[in-house]
Amino acid sequence: MAEAEGFGGLTADELEALDPHPDVHALFSHYNSTYFDECLGACSVEWSTKRMTLCAGVCHFQRGGGCRIKLSEPLLKLRPLRDLKDTLLHEMIHAELFLKGVRDDGDHGKVFRSRMDAINKATCSDPQRPPGGYHITVFHTMHDEVNVYRTHVWACSRCGNTVKRSMNRPPQEADCRAFTKAAAAAAAAAGAPGAYCKDARCWFHMHSKHCGGQYNKEWLPGEISNAQLNAHLDACLARMH
């Protein structure tokens, strides 16, 4: 189905292509005045390093006050501009609730969803609003893009379970969310490795308990040709559109 025509007879996608890499600071400032009543003066925004490949955006809260939004350059460069805008607004809602000291009933609770819905349904003047409006959601994990960067594959020699990573690092105890060097050392000294982990969803300790097999590197990114890698990336991008 053809896209609806926009300004000057251009399609929405063509209009979007005119500004593929916007100034995120200017965009933040625009949204701060349009949707947040200029309340985010203690918040900053920046692009991430190339290592941020698991989530499109995060909002870090500073101990001394204020917060910082990071947008994933590796993931969002693979997505349409409207996804960058939705991600930025999502994180700005987190920043707003934090700076105002609002208590919600979860990371994306009723208050968050109320603000999200209000912006999605807003009809105020906004030259940055994509055709069809905003589509802010409670998640922006972008699984296809994440998998593009997970080129390091480790496989268990016993059960065959595979783990894909963006960094060349084997599965290890530090992957457990409860891991600390002190806790791991104490558990090992007591003859009960991993005893500090009480999370039934911890894949590392569940694997250690029920399988115990060793993870081996299945293949290295350098072991495939550039043509094969480009074909893989093209196939991933094709599935997104």
C-alpha cells in the first residue's frame, strides 16, 4: 500500500529521509517545552558508545540530583527516525517522574502509562510529530537490531544451549544479577558455589545446576567473509521493513 502524501507531495518516508540524523539536543529541548513544561532542566541527553547494543535508550539517575539520558547509536541508526523520537520521549517521561519525585507502581506503572498515552494522543502543534503520531510504548528492546550485533556465539558442549553476545566474553558467573566478588568468594569457600543466587530465572546458575556443561566458542566474526556479514545484515534489515 502506498504511503499517504505529505508536504509537497512527498511521502512520510521521504519527509523523514530529509533529516535522518537530527540534533538530539535540539529535539530534547523541543520536547521539553512542548510536553514537559520545561521541567527537565536537570536532565541531559547524549548518544551512547558503540557498546550499548541491548536497549535503545536508558535514563541514569545521578546521586547528586539530575539524570542523564543515553540513546543507543548502534541500534537507532538501523531504525526509522520516528523510533528515535519515541525512544527519547519514553526516557524523558522516566526523567520527569524522577525529577518530580513521583512514586509509581512499577517502572512503567499507571503514572508512566498515563503520561505516555497523553503524548501519543496529543493534538498540540508539534512540527516534529511523525505522520500518524507518536507510538511510545513501555518497551523498546528492538530484538532484530540487537541480534545484528550479537555476533559472538557460545554453545554448551553437553546440552547444546547457545548464548549470543555482542562482546567476545564467554558465559560466566558475573552474568548473574546477584553476583559480587565477595558473595562468590564466600559461597565458594563454603563449598556451595552460586548459593548466594536466589533467582529462579538466573540462566547461568540454572544451567550450572541442571547441566554443568562447558561453553565453547562456536564461531568468530572474523571467520566469515565481509560479503557473508553484509548479507546477514541485509537480511535482518529486510525483516524489519
